[in-house]
Amino acid sequence: MSKTLHPESLSDTVRVQMERDLFSGALAPGTLLDERSLAEKFGVSRTPVREAVLYLAAQGLLNVVPRVGVMVPKLGIQELLSLLEMLAEMEGACAKFAAKRMDARERKALREVLVACENAAAANNTQDYDNANKQFHQLIYAGARNEWAARQVYALRLRCASYQRSRFDLPGRLVQSLLEHREVVVAIESGDSEAARQAMVRHISVGGKDFAEFVSSLGQNLLAAE
């Protein structure tokens, strides 16, 4: 006989799936939801859905609007810039720790993923590059051996995931990203923690003209009015 899930487990299951949908863009900024539809989608009662929604709302990932429903919040331009600045700093911290703590096996895996990035960039395949890019960063988070830093990066990436999905579609971005990846790998392999931090901050940062081009590539329906 299968073990019956407790309400907390059902709530966690719903929350994790909703986070995946936020990451993938299936729940885009501005999307309006309701508990009944979510309960039907996940095959659960409204109680675990409500618990999951309240948790995500407390993290700033959802807005509960009285008499309207649940909405995926939109970011304003300044808020988006602030999030990306913090993401760059936290990613930089992970790279710094990884340069100190990655073992030979992990560094080998990082080089292999870099090759996957090179192949995807050479073929101008943004989807393959995006997949390899995610593996690249995941290896660095794991190699950092700092759960708190990894959690902060996850929270920040979750908050702005929908806004970064089209970043690799910008002209020249694949080539530039690849060059930045190489700089990060060289610094990590040499054990230069400060160089690794700086290389990663440059890799994640979006400022000046680059930020203007980045914002112009976004669907205006994703941005909050300011």
C-alpha cells in the first residue's frame, strides 16, 4: 500500500512545480491564477495550493490580489536592474568559493561543459547553449560548497528567470558569454579566487548600453509601469 502524502508534502509538491513553471516561463509575469484551477491542475485540494501560494507570495514570487486572484508580479526596470546587480555579486561569491574548493573531478566536469558551450555557440544553437550554460553554473554552485550562497542565487534567478530567457537571442551574446565562461574557468583552474569572482561578476552584470539593449529585447508586457 502506498504511503499517503501529508498536507505539508502536497504543499511542497505544488510549490516545487510552480517554481519550475516560473523558471521555465510557463508562469510569466502578469499571469493571473486562481486556487481552483491550480488545484485541478495538480490534482489536489485547495488547501495545499493555498499553502504553496502563500509561501511563494512571502518570497515575492506571487501577489495575492483580493477579489481578483493570484498574479505573477511584473518587475519594473529599476527593480530588474537591482536584482541583476545582486545576482552578479552572489554568482561572483560562488565562483570565488569554487576556485578555492573545487576538486580535480569537478574542474574536469567544468571543462567538459565549457566544450559543450563552445559547440553550441559554434552552431549558433541558443537552446543547446542555454542548457550547457545552466550546467556550467550548477557545477560552480556545487563546487562552492556553500549552501547559503547557492540558495540566494536560486532565489534571485527564480525571481528574474522570465526576463533572462531571451538574453542569448541578443546579437553577439553567445560569443560574448562563451568568452566570459572561458575567463571564469581559467581563474577557477588556477585557484585565483578573486579573479574568478571578478570574471563571474562581469559575466552576469548587465549595465549601460548592454542593459538598454537587454530591456529593449523584452516584451513590454513583462515590465511593470513606472
